Amino acid sequence: MHMVSVGYTLMTEQAGPRELVRHAVAAERAGFDFAVCSDHFFPWLDEMGHSPNAWVTLGAVAQATERIDLMTYVTAPTFRYHPAVVAQQAATLQILSDNRFTLGLGSGEALNEHIVGTGWPSADVRQARLVEAATIISALFDGGYVNFDGRHFRIDSAKLWDLPEKRVPVGIAVSGAQSCTLFASLAEVMIAIDPDPRLGQWWDAARTDSSSGSAEAVSRKVAQLPISWDSDREAAARRAHQLFRWSLSGWKVNAELPGTAAFDAAAATVRVPDVAEKIPCGNDIDAIVEAASAFFDAGFTDLALVQIGGDQQHDFFDAAADLLTALRSIQPG
């Protein structure tokens, strides 16, 4: 039987660093295959109330866990982080985690990247910056001194002095044909949020073109599914609305909004039933399996669950064994 890979999301926007480390330990104990960690400077909404540094938190998680794979979901190496610094952080975390880390990259959101005061360019410019950043990171992972003089970034005699035994795998977030074509040759892992089978097809085609038909062209594909687990479905729906109403606007909107007030305003007309229609709420495992199946049917190999509510993780972990069994029984269509 085909076994899918099920992960847990360390959502920095809804829990503090100590709680996130405890959640990672609980996720490993519950049997999750991997844990992804968001990398934000702001939460999406004021009600979420948190945003600790992801890299410091993951360093602590690496020491507190033994088995579970780790991944940033995702880091933007283009504005508030320089790509050389991201490469150094990733290599260090790979060493600390005993080769359990994957570096997930993306082109970022104004919400987090505006803080450095360099403006927020068009999507095409953001993607061009990410291409250069990923190229720099890959070169630094190769070892030796790196010099790079690009349109957006410059590197002068940079070198990583502590490289892990296993090269850090790189994943890049995509949303359409253009991003798949741009990034597939620069990463081993595809990251996306929509269960669109065309994404994987575009990605694999681009990797095949860049690798001359290598078997490695078909790669790992990671997505994320928010849920609101609770024995009281109405309470779960209200919590999902309170904390995740922002998500219904879609990524093209979410990438452009500059602050929590803007997200609140954009979601002003979103009702509790609207959120409950999009996000599985309650303790119906079949409903979660149905939502997850859409991703696996679309060709994704890995799915990270987000349990909505920083203080609502305990009951979710208690139910994880049955939920994981059900999810791992999914046969992709």
C-alpha cells in the first residue's frame, strides 16, 4: 500500500517559542513524519498574537527531537534575510538536526518583508530576486568561495565554513506555470498551497527539461492543510473564523497586504460558515481525509496539517493516532 507522508505545522503566528518546541516534541511522539515551521515577522491577524524567530525556534526543536524531519515553510531569502545568511542558517540547522532539515524558500509577503524599508516590488521582480537568491544558496552549499554579481544581489568571497555531511535539500513555493518553470531546476522539492494537479505536472516537466530526462525529475511535493479540531464543531468553526478568516482572500491578495489591520479589513465580510466550508472543523476524521485526498490526488507526496489555535493542540495530539492511520490509508487517485 502506498504510504503518504503526513506532517505537523509549527505555526509561529499562533504560539510562542517555548510552546512551539513542546508542540514539536508532541508531534514527534504522536508519529508525524515531519514538521514545517512558518517564518514570519508578523502574525496574520492581531488575534493570533505571536511571531517568534523561526530559526532560533527550529534550533531548539532540533535539540529537543530525534526523528522528525524539519522544514521552513517558507523563508524568503530576498528582503529581511540576505541569501548568504539563509544558507549559513540552513547549513547550521542541518548539522544540529543530524541531517533532518529541508530549506523551504518563497518570494515572501509584504506583511513580513516591508520592515526593512526597501519597498515591495511586483511579483515578477520578487521571483527574479528569488532566482538569484536560490542560485547563491546553492553555490554556497557546494562549498568553497562564492562571488556573485547579479541584478539584485552581490556576493563577495563568501564561504560556509561549517557544511553538513548531507547537503540541505531545497524546496521552493510555486503558484503557477511561470513559477514552476523558474524554480524547478533550482530545488528538489515543490511547495504549494492549492491542490492543483497542473502544478506538479509543470514542475516535473521543467525538471525533466533541466535534467535531460533524469529519474530525479519527479520530486517530493509538499502542501499544507489547515484544520480546526474540536469535539464541538461550532466552537471549532468560530475559532477557525477568528484566526484563519484571512486565508480565504487567496495568495495573490495575501502577498500584497502590508499589515494585520489590512488583513482584518480584507476579511471583514467573511462569515463563520464561509470559513467552515473551506476548512475542516470538528472531529470528523472522514472530512479531513476528504480534504487531504484532494492534495494526494493532485500528486502531492507530503501534507502538513495546521491545527488552528495555539492553545488547542492537546486534544489534537490525543486524536493524532487515529487521524494519521486514516490519512496514511489514502490511495492517491
